[in-house]
Amino acid sequence: MAFCKYCGRQLNEGEVCGCPGSVQEMNMAANRQVNNEYADNSYVNNGQINNHAAQQNQFNTEQMQQYVAQGKVVASNAWKKLLEIFKAPASAGREYVSNSDKTVSAVLIVVQAILSGLFGLVITSKINSYIGLLYSFFSSDEMKISGVKGFFLTIIFSVLFSAIYCLLIFAGAKIAKADVDLQMALAVTSVRSAAVIPFIVIGIIIAFINPIYGFSVFYLGNILAIYYVYASLTGIINEDKLCYVMTGVTIVFMFATGYIMSKGVVAYFPETMKNAGSLTDVLEDLF
């Protein structure tokens, strides 16, 4: 015989008492079971979340390592091509243009743009020092040219000019009926960048001492780059037509970049100098 421990009522075999004490005990047991199941599920879910987070972090780390490794390979290839073009402008340059690795081409063009930006930064600092001597009665902040603006504006102009040069090479090759696509034209443009880069570096160093000589070295590199481009296109464009193509590209490029700089040079100067107008007018007349 069984009896309820709460009310003492006699119970049949397997019978559950319905008194308040028995009902409360059953409810508490049910709640404990639910809480235990919830705790087990939470432990499993938290474990899954932690495992997923760990896997995601590992994936991000591996992906970053892959990007770094790929970047090193691209930088190594760009440096290798730069040296090859300098050692053999005709043979290595022609092979490089024919293969036309667009990634390496883009890297060389971007490196030229960044170095040009650094050159612009050095020149603006020198101009600021000269302005400080000539216009000492002005506030230095009013007349000072922003070095950051000079850096980024020069990068923008460099990339823009490279894009123009690429399109001119492509157009000139098409007029000459040569088999040159845009990717090859980009490679030709990067040959120009490869030729200019060492002169920009030397120009930056010299500009610290004398900005005029620094400018001279900078533009000397741009002139000599014409010969590197010419050499890289031999055998790709008919040599009888190549002279005319390079002449046309060079003339149009000079006029296009000169016009853009005549309008864009004002962007380098602060509002005080723009409002004054005199220096800006002189520079625009010079350009």
C-alpha cells in the first residue's frame, strides 16, 4: 500500500496524488528538467559559436597571410621587370609589353604616382619656406600651401596623366593598324613609369637641396622615358609608323597635360592666395 507523503491519502499502485503538495512537487521537478535541458543546449550552442568564431579568425588570418604573400610576389615581379626594362629597354621592354601583366603594370603606375606625390610634398614645403621669406608680413597659416593637399593632388594628376598616355598609345597604335589592345597600352604606360621612377627618386633627394634642380631631374626622366617607350614598341608597331605614332602621342600628351595643369595648378594654393589673385595670375600666365 502507498500513501501520499503530503496529505496521507491511500494511493493505488502507480496513482499520483492530486493534493497541493504533490502538485507543487511535480511542477518543481518539471521546472528542474527544463532548466537542465536549457543549460545543456546553451553549453552546446556556446561551444558551437566559439568554434565558429575560432574558425572564422583562423580563416581571416590565413586569408591575410595569402594576401601578404600575393603582394610580395607582385612587388617582386614589379621590381624584377623594372630592372629588366632598364637593362634591356628594347628586348625586355618588348617582351614585357607583349606579355602585358596588368597587375605589374598597375603597380608600376601606382608607385610612380606615390613617388610623384612625395616629390610634390617636398616642393610644397620648399615653396612654403620661400613664401615665408617673401611675405613675412602675412600670417604663415594664411599663405602656407597644404603639404597634404600637394601630396594627394600630385598623385591624382599622375594617375590621370598615365590614363591619358595609355589612351593615346592605344589610339596611336590603332591608327597605325598595330595589334595593340588596352592591356598592352597599359603595359607601355608602365614602361614609361619604370623609366621615370628612378629620376623621381633622385629628383626628391635633390629637391631638398635645390628645388629647381630637382624639377630639372624630374622632367629629364619624363623626356628620357620617351626613348624607353619607343624601344618597347619596336617590333610591335611598324618602325616606319612608330616614329609618327610617338611624335603624335608626345605632342598631344604635352598639350593635354599642359592644359590640365594650367587649370589645376590653382587647386594647390590656399584661399588667401586665390583671392589675392596676383600670384595665381602669374602662374596661369606661365603655364
